[in-house]
Amino acid sequence: MSQSKPIVNPILEARSVDAYFGAFHAVKNVTLSVRPNTVTAMIGPSGCGKSTFLRTLNRMHEEIPGATMKGQVLLAGEDIYARGIDPVQVRRRIGMVFQKPNPFPSLSIYENVVVGLTLAGVKNRSVLDEVVERSLKHAALWNEVKDKLKQPGTSLSGGQQQRLCIARALSVEPPVLLMDEPTSALDPISTAKIEELLVELKKDVTVVVVTHNMQQAARVSDRTAFFLLGEVIEYEESSTLFSVPKDKRTEAYITGRFG
Amino acid sequence: MTSATSTVSPTSGSSRPRARAVSMAQVSYRDIRRKWFNRFMLGTLGVAALVAVLPLISVLYYVFKQGIAGLNLEFFTQLPKPVGETGGGLGNSILGTLTVVMMATVIGLPFGIASGVFLSEFSRSRFTYTLRFCVELLAGIPSIILGIFAYALIVVPMGGFSALAGAVALAIILVPTVAKTTEEVLKLVPDHIREAGLALGLPRWKVILRIVLWGSRAGISTGIMLAIARISGETAPLIFTALNSQYWPHGLLEPVSTLPVQIYTYAIAPFEDWNRLAWTGAMTLVFFVLIANVSMRLILRRKA
Amino acid sequence: MIRNSSDRRFYGVLLAASLVIVLVLGAIAAYLGQLAWPEIRHSGIGFFFKEEWDPVNGQFGAAAFIYGTLVSSLIGLVIAVPLSMSVALYLNELAHRRVAAVVGFMVEMLAAIPSVVFGLWGIFFLVPMLRLHVEPVLGKTLGFLPLFQGPPYGVGMLAAGVIISIMVTPTITAICREVFRGVPLTQREAALALGATKWEMIRLAVVKSSWSGVFGAIVLGLGRALGETMAVTMLIGNRNEISASLFAPGQTMASVIANEYAEAGGGPHVAALAYVGLALFVVSFCINFGARFMIERLKLRKAAA
């Protein structure tokens, strides 16, 4: 894998990560560092392991029956896979937004946003109110829903639901936010809104986003990693990767010769 | 909560639950409490499973422990003795159950299979919705009500209790059970098999009988066996249709002793000898029902 | 498509057989009504509000049986519903595949055991346990409530309720398992990704969105509870009276029929019992109808989503 100058003080660092589904080796020896307050994109053809790798970053991979992994993932220097570390603690610090928006249908918009806090036992109404407003503003959804916070989370459009999920993930103020193809199920306008959002978000959060859409990666990310068959082929500043990629395979992919 | 690397929060707020703690070594009291509450609740789920399974174990244990004592050839071949005399058996009840169940199957099976086939193969008919609804309702009727029906239908005009009346009541229980499993099994047959038969020039009825029904015979037989096992254990509809008797079955139009009814009679009686016979009878019944269920399930699993 | 005459005949045979089933359903209602008519004409609806049940003097009132049916079913559900939900969650979410297969099978086997065998076990095991261990303790600790007062007979409403709960558990568990399995993976992932513990995930994603399905399971369980006859008859004490205490003997609609029908001499007694049977028929009909309706609606809503 080719990579330009190393990152000092990365907030998230993967070291020789392998991921398996039973015997199938889905992610092969990936080493990657993420600088704080950046947007990092992961691109590659379908089935190349980028989503699987993403899920090893917040210990969601192990929730699948038969799934295992090897290696280390360091959050601010601490290995999240160290013995004795509770996955629950990891996931509170590394949030995730999924491809298909999944607000809880039995909760209102308000309740959806703060569910992370209410689970933690926060009951103070004024605190919750403040977090709701802050998170929804952060997700560029406040103005659209501020008058209907009591309505069920699923009463919104697809793009709004996804922003609701982003607000929900942000409400617990995680240092890192993982996004698994967040706009692939949305219409172009919602997609554009969320892309704008990503650029804004990196002031407070470090974002790692898996995307199928190369133009999106080029637009929003600072660094991009190109995945192929479970390996990282190239990991580079986005401006460089998309204009003068170092690896032939990267060039083939971004010029549309496959995938 | 302190943190190793803290970042400035956008808004102030002393009542905020926490700042952006990154270090996972910092675990709050609340987190610990959540963790232990989680373990506790998951534990109670496991306990619930244990509690749910205990009655089964207890019933099986007692039935076999108490019943095995009276298990001998006499039990299967002899009539019950009068009160006070030891020995005797429930041979008449076992024979009676076989008789009544066989009659009920003969009466009910054609209707059960026919309606099951109808529901599966002619599901576009207007009548289908009504039929399915009726089958469901019939299945939900308490079996004792079916006893009253059989009483009114047969016992009253005939002027007496009979095995036939009991068989009719049991047949009505059999029909919806068989209909539902037959429909389910037939629906599993993919449509292209039917199309293949039709394409060969076979009339629809032959396709259904020779190909679809015949091909599903394992599943259907299983359903029938399970239904028979079920009606063998039914007591309520027999109490005032087939009634009971202390003699060998002597006619389809006469009262007959059946195992469940006899178990009931002997269980509530204050005589120890009778209680003992009840246990052995229960053991026989449970044994039969369990074997039927377990073997049918194993057969289904092997096919799948 | 029915083209030729042999197909038409075949269809006709099936149709005729199926029609018989529909007719039988109607016939049951009709015959019940006919048997019960003398008492219906005599007492009308007031039949269900009178407590006095005196075959000797021809005075019949079913209030005690309505009460008994309701109370025993209620106890049965109060015990069985949380238990069954927990078992369903355990089997679906917690247990290893093989353990779940075994335990799930055992729960299903509970449904295969004949009612009379439960009654037999109840008489010689459950009743003594209640009489000697459970009811005295309940009486001492909660005896200030009229529910737990009176001598601990063992047989009675509590025993009937417990046996109903055992027999209804397989039904409710099976439906709950299906309902819980239907919760999409995305919901579970959403909860877990937020840092929810496994229990929190279950509560938030699985249970919270399944209440309508669980409600359907409860209604179906109630339908089964109403129809349980033999075990209840053997454990309820067979006293045709309303009593506040759960320790007291009672009678349900099904158990009075089981007890008295065979020896019911004379028209009025049989008519009164048939009237009770008709009421039971109507109630279980409505409950099954209601449950079916709810489940159909749930299916439609899921299909539209």
C-alpha cells in the first residue's frame, strides 16, 4: 500500500487489521491512521471489504455470528480490542450512521435524537432540550423539524431521517463518526445536503465515510483510501489520489475501467 | 468526568452529562450500573426459560415415576377391577381410545384433506377467504363445546351415549388441524412443478393428486399423525358423548371407555388403586404423544 | 382454471367437503342455541348476572362461572405473558443455537401434553405444593389483601390460574418469537451502534416495536385459556360460588359443563349448561375473530411499509 507522509497523533489508528466471516478473509492486513478533525473516505468496488473494515472500527463487526478479527484499532492511543474493554464503551465514543436510515419507529423525533443520553440515564429535561436543539442544528435538520419534535421518527422523508440518524449519533458527542454509504439510499438533493454537512461536521468530529460515489469522496474528504479485495491499495490526500494516483489499479478504478 | 484529551465543547453548560471523554479507562458509575443491570436482566431471561421448562420436566418425571410402577401386561389386557380389589388394568380404555380415534380419523380425514387441498390449490376462489376463516374459528372452539354439539347431534336423537358421538366430536377437532397442516405443506410445493405437470397434458386434478399431493405425502402424514396424537389426548368432548364404561367396547353405538376419560375418572377418585391406574394410563398416553411428536419432528428435520 | 369436466367434478367434490365445514360451524351455533333455548327464554341476559346455581330447584345463574373464567384466565395470563416474552427473548437473542433448539422444543412439547395429564400432575404435585408451601407464605405476607385470605385449600382459583399459565405459555412464546424475529436487523444495529447494552438493545429495538404483535399473542393466549377444560376442572375445586380470595375454590364456564353435563338430569339443567356453553362459544368466537383481525391488519401494515 502506498501512503504519503505519516500522520502524527492520529485519533484513530488501525494496525494490521484482518477481518473474517468464518473462513472468508474479507479484510487483509489493513493499517491506516486518521487525523483528527478530518473527513476520510474509503472507496472501492462492491464487496471489497470497506464496509467490513469500517465495522471493525467500532466493534460492530463482531456482532455478526461467525465474524472474527485480528489486529488492533487504537482510539487516541488505546486499543479498543484490548482485553477488558467493553464494546459498549467503544461504541459510545465511535458513532455510526448506516446506509439505510434507521430511526426508531416507536420513538418521536425528540426521543430519537437523545436516545443515547436517555439510555445513559440523563433525565434532566432542560439538558435534553438543549442537546436536541444542538444536535439537530449540527445535522442541519433543526429548522425543518423544530415544530414537530413529538412526531414519530419515521414520519420524515428519507433524507430527513438520515439527518435525524446523524443528529442521534452526534448527541452523545463522539470524537469519531463512522458513516457507511450514508447517501446511497437517498435522492440527490438530500445527498447534497448531507455532503455539505460533512464538511461542517469535521470542525467537531472526525469522520470516516465509506462511499460508492467517487465524486462524493473527491468533494468532501481530505484523505481517501482505495480498497480492493480486502486490501488498501492506496491511501492518500484526496486531491492527489483523484488526480495523480500512484497505483495503476487506483487509476483504473477512478477512471471507471472497473467497479 | 475528566478526559485524557478533551476538546472544547461548543456550548457551555455545567449540567451537561459529560465532556468529550475519549479515554475508555474512564468509566462512570452510571456505566458500571448499566453493565450490571444488563447482566441481571439477561440473567432473568435465562431464569425465565428455566421456569418455563420446569413444569414439563416435573410432569414427565412424575408421570413416569408413578406410572412405571403399574406397568405390566395386566395393565394392557385386563378390565378394571371393582373398588377394593387390587390389580386389573385399563385394557378396555386403550382399546376404546383406539376405536374412537380410528373412527374420528375415518370421519374427519377426508374433510380435512379436502379443505386443505382446496385452500392451497384453489386459493383464488371467492370462497377461500370464508373457508380459511371458518377453519380458524373451528380450530379455536373449546373442545367441550364440540362435545355438547355431538351430544345434541347424535346422543339425543339416538337416545344414548355412544362411541360414534365421541368420534364425531373428535373428528371436528381433527378437521381444522389437518386442513391447516395440509394447506401449509402443499403451499411449499413450488408452482413450477404444477406447471410442469400441466404442460405434460395432465388434467388439473391429476396434477394435484398425483404430483402435488403425492409429493407432499411425508409432510401431510406428519400432520395427520400429530393431529391423531392430539385427539387421542382429548377428554372433555368424550365425557358426555362416549361417556365411559367398565367393560370392553361392544359396539360403535354403545358407550365406550377411553383412556383420557378413564384417567380423569380415576384421578379424581379417592381410591389409591384407581389413582395408580390413572398414573400408568397417563404414562401410556404421554409416551404415545411424545413418541409421535418427537419422531414426526425428526422426520421433518431430516427431510429439510 | 377449470377446463374439463373431470376437473370440474374434482373442484366440486372439494368445494362440497369444504362447504360441510362451514355448515358444521353454523350447525354448532344452531344446535347450541336450540339446546339452550329454554333457559334463554327463561332468564335472558340476566342469566349471566345471577350467582345462584341450584339444579335441584331449577335456579340457574352463571355469574360465578363468568367470574371464575375471568379470574383464572387473568391469573394465567399475568403469569404467562411476562414469562413467555422472556422465554421468547431468551431463545431468540441469548441462547446458543443448539440450546435454543432444545429448550424451544421443550416449550413446544408442553403444548403436546394432554390437559388431563396436567390435571393429574396438578392434583398430586401442584396442589400439595400450593397448599403446604406457597399459599401459607402468600397468606402470611400478603394476607392483608382479600386476594390472599382464607384457608389454603390448594385447589382453587390460584391452582387453576397456574395450570392455565403453564398450558398457555407455548402458544404465547411461539407467537412472540415470530414477532421478535421480524424486527429488522437495521433497528438492532442502530441501537448497538449507539452504545446500548444487549438488554437495552432488546428493550429499545425488539420489544418496543413489537407491542402490537405481542398484544395479538396475548389475545390468542386468552382464547386458549378460555377453552382449557380438564386441568382446570381437576384443580379448581368445583364450587359454584364467587369468592374474593384466590385460595378459594371456584368454577369456570368450561369446568361446570365438564362436571355436571354428564349427569344433568332433566331439561332445565341441560338447557342452562348449554346456555353456558353457548356463551363460551360466542366469547371464544369473538376473541378468535378479534385476534385474526388484528393479525391480518398487522400483516397488511407490514406489507405496506
